[in-house]
Amino acid sequence: MHKPLLPPLTAMVLALWSLGGCATHHEVEVKPVEIKPIHITIDVNVKVDRALDDFFGDIDKTAQAIKKTE
């Protein structure tokens, strides 16, 4: 007759003990995210305004010359 390697009660205790190591619990704390406003000032208007003055300046001069001759 062969003797069992482990008595049944010991085998059950070892099985339960090893399964206890598989149970895990994790907690993740999510903190609120703070979004601060960003202020960016881009001064492009001056460049565009000057470019338009240069572009339409010739037309304005021609229009004024036409009005003077009338």
C-alpha cells in the first residue's frame, strides 16, 4: 500500500493558503486635474495693417488723383 504524500486536510489548507495569495486589492486615487487658463497675445494686426496700407496705398493715391481732376 502506498501512503498519500499529504494528508487530505493538509492539502486543503495548502490549497486555500496558495489561493489567498492570488487575491489582490488595488486602490487608485484620481485627483482632480486643475486646468489653468493660458493668456497668449500675438500682435499680428500691426503687420497686417501696414501690409494692407502698402497694398492699397497706390490705389488710394490713384483714386485721390482721379477725384482732383474731376
